[in-house]
Amino acid sequence: MNVFEALRASHDIQRELSEKLVQTSGDSAERRELFDLLKNELFAHAVAEDRYFYIPLMMTDSGLNITRHALSEHHEIDELLEQLTETEFNNPSWLAIAKKLCELVHHHLKEEEHGFFQQAGKILSESEKTSLAQQYLAEYKKYKRADKESLT
């Protein structure tokens, strides 16, 4: 497995959770559970991706610009998650913020998969792609909440 395949696996989870989240309403157990799962998925993914994809790319001149842009979007996602955390689940603005988060997540993932990955593929060697995948997955699993099953 290379780093792109490893990242895409989490991307698929992020898409699914964010799409389900915006279909919820009010202060429901489903909304709370999906938000908790999405928040954890985004956090585990971003920590591992920053460390084992973007920082290595940042060390190259050609990877600097894509890295800056992606990290900026990670920050925007964090800010929206913080807003959602601080807003009551039954507040009408909660869903509007969640939709904005969903749109940003989808935009970011599309940009990564259809732009950043191609550029990074030219920068990283095959052995780096494999090594970074292993490091990413180990870090991702460290931050991925183990008690996910207890939420259902």
C-alpha cells in the first residue's frame, strides 16, 4: 500500500460520515454519534497526514505551495469543528455550520485526490510512498478512537 491509498481509505470514511451528518436533525443520538465519529476521523487523519504526508512534502521546494494550501484548509476544518462543538445540537445554525463543514471537507478531499496527490507522486520516490503509508497508518490508528463500537 502506498501513502495515497492509505489516505483515500480515510477520505472515504470522511465523505460518508459528513454526508450522513447533514441528514440529521435536532439534538438526536444519531447526530451526536455521527458528529463524534466525524470529529475523531478528521482529527486522526489530519494529525497523521500532516506528519507523514505534508511535512515531508514541505521539505521540498516543489511541495511547499501545495502543503501550505492544504494545511490552511485543515485549519479551516478545525475552526468549523470548534464552532460545531460550541453550538447546541438543536440550534438552527448547527446544521448550517455542519453543511459548510461537509462542503469544505468534500472540496479539500477532491483537491487532494485530483491535484495534490499527482504533484506529490512526482516528488516522492516509490519507497517513500510505501514508508510514509506505514508511518501514516500507525499514527492514524494511534489517534483513531478505539471505543467506536461502544457508540452504536
